[in-house]
Amino acid sequence: MKKYTVIICLFFGAVLFAQNSTSNFEKPTISIGLLVSDMEASLAFYTGVIGMQETGGFPVDSVFAKKSGLSGGVPFKVKMLKLENNEAASEFKLVSFGNKTLGKEQVIQDQNRMRYMTIFVKSMAPILERAKKAGVSILSEPELTVRDGRQFVLLQDPDGVFVELIGNK
């Protein structure tokens, strides 16, 4: 009985703490949208190579697109991905107007905008295997490590966004 009392007290304490938080943010995560030229190619990269999970998606009609300022009235599609399909995971949204890419930059400093993301993984092996199978080039030197000894791998998505992977070999 004492064990359950402690668990109940901890639960209600967490609820009260969450209600009394001074943060103005509803969630402690960020939902990021990335404009892509080819939705299918990007989905294949982020789900098939990186290992993200598709968790949903929706169309945005021309009326909402214009009123919201997201486009000049051009409708578009959004696919939502997560590293893990759970409530606490950040959302990574792929957005496509069907535009073709103008070309990839070769290095991160080529343009000012979102250029790269870092994903921490438990094991690099399955991602490297999927990248090789998909014909995705590894841009970093082989066996490159960061200060704590974990492996560092740099890939590039179909539109040129750099994806840093840090994890165990």
C-alpha cells in the first residue's frame, strides 16, 4: 500500500508542477517544416535511409494557404515524420508544392537558411547499410569520430539538406 501511495503522490506532484510551470509553451518540442522538391524522394530518404516513421499528413487547400500566409494561394501537401512514433517526439514535416530543386549546395556555408540537422542514434550500422543500399553518398571521411568517441557521419537529402548522424558504430 505504501508503494502505491508514493506513486500516486509522485503522479499528482508532476501534474501540479506541470500546471504551475511558468513556460508559455504548450509542448517542450519543436515541429519543423522542410520544403522539398520531390515528396516521394524525400520520404524515401527520411524513412528508408534515416529510419524516421511517417505519422500522418494533410493537404492545405488554396484558401487556407493564402489566408495563413503560407503561400500565395497555392495548395500543398504535408507529411509528418518522427524519430519515434510517440507523443513526446518532435515532428518533422515535409512540405511539397511540387517544385523542382534548383540544385544542391556543395557545403553548408553556401546559403543562409536551414542547412543541416543533427540526429543522435544508438547504432550507426543500420543507417549506413540503408544508405549504401539506396545509393546515398556519405560525405564525411570514414571512421570520423567526435570528442567522446562516437562516430560522425554526414549525409545529404535529395534537396541538399545536410544530415549529421552521431552515434555508436
